[in-house]
Amino acid sequence: MSSSTSDTAPEYGLPSLLDAQRQYFSSGVTLPIEFRLDALERLASGLEDRRDELLDALASDLGKPKIEAYLAEVYFLISEIRRFLKKLKRWTRPQSVGNPFYFWPAKSEIWLEPLGTSLVVSPWNYPAQLALGPAVASIAAGNTVVLKPSELAPATSSFLKELIGSVFPEEHFSVVTGGVELGKELLEQSFDTWFYTGSEKVGRMYAEAAARDLSPITLELGGKCPCILADDADLKISAERIAATKFYNAGQTCIAPDFALVPAGKLDEFVSILRETLERFYPEFPSPDLARVVNDSHFERLSNLLSPDAIRIGQDVREDRYFAPTLLPNSTWESPAMQDEIFGPILPIVAYEDLDEALKKVAARPSPLALYAFSNEKSTLEKIARAVPSGSVCFNDAIKQATNLKLPFGGIGASGMGRYRGRFGLETFSNKRAYTRRWICKDLFAVHPPYGDQYEKMKKLLK
């Protein structure tokens, strides 16, 4: 196999790489299902064999606790690949559909066919999962892949280059590495389908590039995902589940709870319970169970969001990029931490007097990737979900909906467009092509000139 592990700088060699991938795709080698399954099996084996290397890379880049890295990056990816290995033959079978009676005799089907050459651009916060997840779906669909992992997670990026280079020929799947300049070069290329995970600002650039060739694009962005506690919410359970998901990966998760809305009369009690929960979760500092902030720039950005009454669980260790878990207990809609996605271990808590008014304020903001609601009443939960559009919803917990491989994952509006995971990813990277076959025989319902009285006949027939 040819290696894709050498640096592609300074010219990156993208035109020649894409030409090789187009020729590879045009040869038809990626079309057979058995070929795709073999490729996925090799990738799963490579991940399993080099699991400890990946865990070390994730610890180097983000200080991820081993269990967090294993569950969210290694186990998650292998589980998704195994699901494709189990289901791909069934998912790719032509889907038979009915025909109008006036087609008879005829047979109609929907086929999933690969699109061609795909680009996957991934972020730094889950640098393995969010890189290989879309790529796996694209390979399963029969495409070739160019993957650009984030330069802000260099150890994981290097691991991905080595892993993919050892499993795939570069004309099938290649990893290219670099920063802003490489990103600019990629924007000038043509791909048959694009997949970008990251910020809304950069996502718009990729959308414009895809639009140039009218190519489909999937955007996985983010936003401020609200946790809304109704008056009857169980505060203890809510606090524990919000804390466990908000501070996972040090809050650097696109679907993490970004802020909590709490009835004004229960604010103090909720803050007290949440503080006790965090003190129990992180009894020492720097805690080995809290990931580190990705770099100094993000650390400084987070520091600027703190309010004078911030509740800090321990202390920051700046040289280690350890940012202490933080609650902002008296936040308002105008607070600095309530303006943009936080992407860090800071939780603003906003009190509300009237749920309906609070929902109006949330709904007036850009639609988030996820919505979390806590209540014992089904009608209240459904009311909240109806009031606030989002990519996904989870009741009485957070993030669980995004870890279910049987559910689609994606945003709406400013939080993105398109879906992936499992079968939904296969369809995203495929052309749903309509097929109709008719037979050479007498056409009982033909309509052609001269029409004569055919209008009257058809009007009676098609009642």
C-alpha cells in the first residue's frame, strides 16, 4: 500500500492527490460491498491494535482522562464500525417501492450509490471520533476520502496519519495535515461531497466552497445548548446529570449543556446542590479526572468570561492548562458568558420567573445543536421541545441522545445541517438514486398525441 503519512506541506499536493482519488473511484474498485466491509474491518482492527497509542495521543493533546478518551473516542468508533459491518449489506440493498397502477407492468427501487471523492474536516475537541466517524460513513458508502484533522490536536493528528496510512492506499483514504494555509487550499479544490465540523464562521466558508460546484455539504457546528429545569424538576438528579455531562472533556463538547435555566425560587438550592456535586466529582486540584483546555488562547478566552461571584471548584493551574470547574450563579441574558458558545468548564445559571417567557428568550436565539429539559411532566417536556427548535432533544439527562448510534446526529439553522451516524451517515454520503424498469409489452395506459378524447377517459380512470 502506498503511504499517506508524509507531510503534504508546503504545496500539499492536493490536485495530484484528488486526481488519483478520482481515478481510483472511477475504476469501480470501491463499489463492491465486500470491498467496503474489508476496508472497515481493517480499520477496526487497526484501532483495536493501537488503542493505547491513541489514548496516549489524546492525553497529550487534551489531558483526557483515560476512561473519557476510551468511551468517547475508541469504544465509540469501534462500535460504529462494527454496526456498519453488521448492517451494511442490508442497508445498501435496493429499496423496493410501489408504482401507480398506470405504470403497470413496472418495478421501482431506490438505490444508494456513492458520490465520489469526499472531504472531511474535523475539530480538535474529539479529534479521533469526529474525524473518523464521518470518514467511516463515507468509506461504507463507497467513496474516497480526504481527511484534514485539526492542527490543534497534533499528537492525535499524527496518529491518524500513521493509522490511515497503514490501512488504506492514499488514493482511497488519505490524511492531510496543516493549519490555516492547508484549509485555504482545500477550499479551492472540488469535491463531490463535503463534511465540516467546527465553528459557524468557518463552516460558512466551506458551504460557499461547496456551493461553487453545487456539491452537497454537511455542517456540524454547535451553539449554546440550554438546560431548562421546570418547577417540578428533581434538583439533585438534574444537578448530577448536568454536571457529569457539562464537565466531561472539560466542557469542550459541542453538545454539552452550555447554560442552565432554573426557576427563581429554586436558584439558591440548585446552585448549592450543584456545587456539592462538583466538589464530590473533583475533590482535588488539579484533578486527574478533568481534561485540560486545548491551548493558552482558549484558556485566556475562558478567563475573560468569569464574573466576580463565580464559584470555583479548586484553582486554575495555568501552566498545565487546568481550568477549575466553574459556576456563574447569577448570570443574566446579558452576561458575557451568555453571548457565545462557552466550550469550557463554565456553567452560567440564569433564573427565570415565568417558563413561557424564558422559552421565548431561548427560541429567539440561534437554534442549538441540542436541547435539554428536566421535568416529571410529559406535557411540560413536550412544551419545551415544541418551543425551542434544536438538532436533538434529551429529556431528564444530557448528551445521551448523541451517543445512540441508532439516532441521527446533526444541527439545524446556525448549529448545522445534515445528519450522520450509522445508516444516516451512509445516506448522507450516498446518492439516493431512483430506478424504474418497465417491460416491452402492450402499454395499457399510454397517453400520447393525438389526444382526442383521452382527457375524458383519464379523468374517469384517475378518480
